[in-house]
Amino acid sequence: MTHCGTFFMKLFRACFGKARLPKEDAGGARCKPAAISACEMEICQPATPKLSTAGQRPYNAPPVTSGDGQGLAGPVSRASVAADGASGPRTCLNAARLQEMDAENVVICDASKIMDGLRLRQHELGRGTYGIVVTGTYRGVSCAVKVMLSAGGLDRAALRELLLGPSLVHPNIVSTIASRAAHLTDEFFDLLEGDSAGERDSVPDRNRPRVLEPLPINSGDGFGDPKGLNDGPEPLLVLHQILHALGAETGRMVVIVVQEYCDSGTLDRAIRKKVFEPRPMWGLRLARRTLLRTAGDIARGLLHLHDAGVVHGDLKPANVLLSSSREDRRGFSAKLADFGLSHVLPGAVTSLVTRTWGSIAYMAPEAFSGKVSRATDVWAFGVVLWELLKGTRPYMGMGQNEVIEGVKDNTLTLLWPDAMPMAEPIIALGRRCLSHDPEGRPTFVEIVGELVAIERAIRAELLGVPEADPPATEATTGDDSGPDIGLEGL
């Protein structure tokens, strides 16, 4: 029998249990077992199903429906709510490691090709310290496009948008589809400015940065730009307008981040529109469940970040985007955005010292001294929870220094409502999140569990039935508009 035939015979026998192939690699050398950490050994064990009181099979709670279209709050394993402190180490569950936030890991493209496959629309979604966001399409798919400038090389915010965003995939995190970076050069400015580049009165000084000139597009004859059947905004034209608005100059870098388009605005806008407050045809119970579901979205996104060893660092309603969804009656789901101020905690490190600050009203006391940990995100979440409940921005009418000193010294606290219906457990959770001691704050595993439990209690009160143990499997919910997907979604 040929060598090939012998091999396949051994393989056939191995598959049916009558023979075992030798542990050899392709070169014939004996293979060594791969090293497996204690953490990996633990998580590779088969899961033990939760048994019913009879001990015979996993318990399944009977499906019930409230008829309000919100669905069940979602199953939460009691074991999963065990916590090791809000500042605890990462979980060791993710096989893939986040790459270092180092400029050497960024591939720089030719500036003249940076818009390949991209079209930008003159529809601004927002702007901030680091850039401008507009709508557009990427390879024919609708998207949001963030355009940023980075001084000199790639700064901290740019690195996190380029490297961290694409690595974070979760239903409650805004997806990064693509990211690009290029140097701003005289040649690229000539391309952007077109014919007007040759009309300058003087030759620019090459020893000084060249500032991008505005593009004159008004002919003065009153007809405007003629349109063809397939015409749309020229990608470089819109990019030119954005870069000019940002004050682009040679020697800097342009960063373009292509993200999923969240079409329902920001959480900040929803709060101002009183989406989380009772109104006609949207009673108190629905308002509370809407608040709890949205807070749960945010908490799940942050839980995923913390599992990966990432601290968001700038959680606030303006950095939470809303995307249309038919999962429940809200009509949207919430997703975390903007990782420009995020921190990656190395290995088993639970906190680090930094000189970067987030938004003052959402910063934890220790953050003003430069200490950042998962617990600082929990504090910010507590402030967001307060804002969802109260409908107003925190510390309104106060100066920045007054807020900083008051929060640091624990002489300034957010005032929770004394008597608000269906809000007592929400307030209790918020108070724990705003504990001055970081060790006194809950983890996001605990937070998600409590949010689900609170919504279950509100739902059970309506139904007039006692609360059941969390189901071990997904249950259908009658005429509710969405499935019970628990910790994995809405």
C-alpha cells in the first residue's frame, strides 16, 4: 500500500475509534501539547446546565406576556452576577488580544487614494474637538464618516479610532467598518484645490505649513453647478470642505473612520425630547421600561469593553448613538461611540494614571487625580442613569472648577428624587454607581442583572404574577414584538 493509502487508512480508523494517529507534525516530529493557562482550562470545561428542583432537566420558565410590546427583560444567571469589584481584572474569556495602541500598527495610505470607495454627503451629523461626522456611502452601503486631523504624527485619539474601534464588535457598540490615515502634503492640497492652486499670487514658503485654501465654487452667473443623471457630491469636494473647516495644513495627518450609520440621533437628543418621561399614550410603566432597556444597552456595551480590558473614558449621552430597531416598542437600540479617550488596561492591571480628561460632569472623583479604571466608567454610567431619570443635565448652572472641587471632596452630589413612582430601585442602583469609593461601585455584570430584575418586577406587577426564576432558554412572548434575548441584547 502506498504511503498516501496508509495515511488515509489510519485517518479512517482514527475517526471511528479503532486507531489513533501519532502526534506528529507535518515534518514527522512529535507534537508538543500547547500550553494552556489556568483561565483557559477553566472556561474550556463543558457548562453544567441549571437543574430544576427535581434535578432532572434544565428549568424553563413558562412564557408570559404583558402586551406592552417590550418583551421580557431577559434571563440572568445568578452565577453570572457574582462580581469581583468594579475595578477587577479582565476576564480572560476573549481569545483575541487587542493590539497595542502604537503608530507602528497603522498602515498609512496615499492621500490621493483615501476616498476610494467612499462618497460623502453634505449632511453633518455632528462635530466636536476631534473632528466632523457626515453621512456617506462605503462601497454602496450607507454609513457615517468621521474625519479627524492629527497634529504631526498620529495622536492618542487618532490611534484609538484607527486601531481600537475596528477591534470592538458588539450589538451595543457602534461598528467601525473601515479606517484610513494619510499625510497632508502639498501635492494632496494641489489635488484638492484644483485649478485654484495655480492662481495663488505667491509661492508658498515650504518651511512653513501650508494652510488649505477654500475652494471657490460660485461662478456668479446664478446657474449653479449643472447636474447629470449620475451626479452627486464629488468625494474630494466634500472632503475639501471638511478639512478646511477643521483648519487643515500640511504636516498634519487626516484620519477617516467609516462607521455604521445610527439613524435615530444621540441619547442626549432623546433625553431633551423627553423620550424617557411619561406622556399621552406612553404611560409611566412604558417610560420606565424604556429607560431600563436603554440603560441595559449601555451597560452591555460597557460590559463588553471591560471584558476586553478597555475603559471607555468619556461616557455621556452625547456619545451614545441610537439606531432604529424593531426588537421592542422603543423603536431603537443604544450603541456606545467615540473611543478617542478610551484606555486599554494592560494584562492584569486594574487601573492606570493618565493626564487625559473626559467630560467633567461625568468624571469620577478619582479621575480628577488622573486615576482611571473600570469603576470610573461605572460612575459615568450612574450620572447617565440620573440624567435619564431626571431629564436634565447634571450640575446645571455651576462652573467647572466648582464641579471639580465638589466632586473630588464629596461635598457636591447629584440629588435624586425623594418620591418618584416606579423609580426607587433605579435610584438605589444609581446611588451605588455614584459611590465616592470606587470599590463600593457595582460591576457591569451586576448592573445588567439589576436592571433586568427591576424591569421584571415592573412587568410582574402589571401581570399580577409572582416573579419566576430566570429561564435557562429563550422563550417566546405571545404578541410582544421581540424575542427574549436577555444579556445578549434587548
